[in-house]
Amino acid sequence: MQKTYSGRNVNLQALAQEINNFFLSEGWESTIQPMTPPMGGIQDFLIRAIKKGHFHHAEQVIVRVTGYPYDFRIIVEEEHIGPLGRELINHRLFSQIDKEINDGLFDLPYQAAQYQPAPQYPQPVQPQQGVRCPQCGFVNPPAAKFCANCGYKLA
Ligand SMILES: [Zn+2]
């Protein structure tokens, strides 16, 4: 089965982690692995959950979270599970994460922080090449008329 989600801005890694935690809390062995990210900002996470059952029988589920933060799918890619496992996934897992997604638990900040270029501080030159400012000690280029750091008049 698969479900498509859109209209929010979801942190897919956090969501995949939550699905992994869900299986762990239900006593499954579960691991999460990020897949090689395809082009175009698509994210892709795979959750593999295994539950050792009776009579050497193991149930296994592979869940994939893939897409963009604002438009993604949760896909149950593969399952070798009995009725209890199916109930667990189809009802409890999806009802839990659907609620958490709708509650905004995994929402990314609506507007990503604006990129701020690092402030440009004046770079001192090598002491033997420059003029040391008598006021602040900053070493300025040889021909400097004013200190690049504090503005003190050098010449
Ligand atoms: Zn100075």
C-alpha cells in the first residue's frame, strides 16, 4: 500500500525516524537508511523492520518515505507479514503518523532561514609587510592611510 501526502512542509528524515521508532517500540528490529538521493531535491529513506516470530518464522516489512517535503509518499514496499502485522501497519502505523503529520509534528519551518553571507572582516596582512596600527594593533597593508580595523589615521 502507499499513501501520498501534500500541502505541508515535512521533515522526511524525522518522519522516517518516527516510523523506525514505531517498529522498535512494537518489538521489531528496525533500521533506517537514507537512499542515495536522486536529483532534484528528492529525499528517500528506507525503513526495514523484522520481527522474529514463532516457528522460525520472521515477519518483514520495508517502508519507504520518498519525495519532496511538500509532496511525498509513504510506501509499504514489501511485506511478509501475518494478519497481526498487517493490522499493525495498515491501521496503527498509518493512523499514528497521519495524526502526527496533521498535527505538524514534523513540519519544517515555513520559510527556510535566509542565507546570510558571513560578515567580511578585514584580513590582516603579514606583520613584516604592513603597518601596525598604533591604536588597535591591526596590521594594515603598507600603503594604508587608515586602519582597516578601527579607522585610525595611519599616515
Ligand atoms: Zn587600528
